Amino acid sequence: MKSSLTWANSLANLLGLGMPACPTAATPVTTDTPATIAGAPRHPDRAATIREQHLPNISLTTHLGHQVRFYDDLVKGRVVAVNFMYTRCRGICLPSTDNLVKVQKSLGDRMGRDVTFLSFSLDAEEDTPETLREFAQDHDVGPGWFFLTGRKADIEQLRRKLGAYELDPAIDTDRSQHTGVVILGNEPKGRWQAISALSHPVRIRQAIERTLLPPSQWRVGRAAIAEVPFEKSPASQKLVEPVDLSRLPPQDP
């Protein structure tokens, strides 16, 4: 999942979070900042900045056939888990969806009440609301999870605003490259992070809790690690490829 790390870093850079690529171990930046010293310049309202620059109020249609707006109806005042997918994908989309179904079930009655799942189709021509509804039914998707479609240009705008794109244009044209990450956001707090959609469901649930709850209520240290013992695998034993930072485009201050 090399590209998932790129997406996580892209999101962090876009939203100004300076977030490491491992969100479950990171401390997200929030709007809960101490009062500024008298006479000193105030910090910008991070939640407002993110809302204005990265949460376009595009028109969408849910898998239930309802017309909604991205910001006004789906994100405003909520904690959301966002991913991109398409029903004809035979690669990472299916295992990602199945993984998120496990996360949904682990959340219990918090699903739809405390956190909302939003899955956006990258194939507007084929993924009609009816097609998305059948997909949701086939995967045992419950309340609090919406599959959405809309104009291709609008979905592309949203994908880029949320940082779910590859820096290499040749890779970015392959839409299957954009289906492996879950973007987590606490809109009123301005707290955003990302995690691989193929992470262990417990780790995704923990990342959601760290997005939802105040830091004083986070499960940390041994309590967090003990929920899922570390499993060695060939992938986990590979060396991490170094990143050539000189090739990354400069970010605006």
C-alpha cells in the first residue's frame, strides 16, 4: 500500500496538519488551542479554514435516491469516515468495503449516531443510485453508511480537495489507486487524519475514536496495542523505501 502513505501525507499537507503517515500513533491537531497572549496575533480558525478550502458543498445522490449536499447535509457538525470506491472494481475496493463492514459492526450503536461513513463512487457513469443500493445490500451495509454518486467533475474536485490523489499524474489517472484509504474527519473540531482501508478493523476503529473523542479519552499505550497483537507478515518485514523529498512540490506556507 505504498500509495496510501502518499495520500495520508497529501491530506496532511493540504489541511496543514503536519501529520505523520501513521494516524493511529499521531496526535491530531485540533481547534482546542489555549488562549493567545494579549496583543499577540490570533491563530486562524482551523476548522473554518478546512471548511472553506477543502469541503466543497457539491450536489450528490445517495444510494437511497436522496439529493444531498456534501457539506451541508453530510459533513457539517459530524464525524465522518470517507473513502472512494466503485462497484466494478475487482481489486482493493471489495476487501476495503468488507473491512469497513467489520468496523461498522464494531462501532455498534455509535454508527450513524456518532460517526457517519461516506463512500463516493469514482465511476458516475456506471454507479447509479440503484447500482450502489444493490452493492450496499450485497455487503450487508447498515444505517449510518451512505454510498454516493454525482457529476464526475464534482467527485474529482472532492477527491483532490481531500488529498486523495497521487503526485505522479500517470498514476493518478488510474482510479483504482484512490480506493485504499479512509479519510477521517471531525468537522467541528478541525481534526482530520487518514488510515489504510486494509488496516486491521480494530486499528481503524481506534483511529475513528481518536478522531471522535477528546484526547483525554483516547485508548493509548498498552491498552491500544493489546487489542490486536502484532502479526508478522512478509509485507511487515520489508524495508521501507526512502522518499526523495527533493521531488515533492513545495507547499505554500
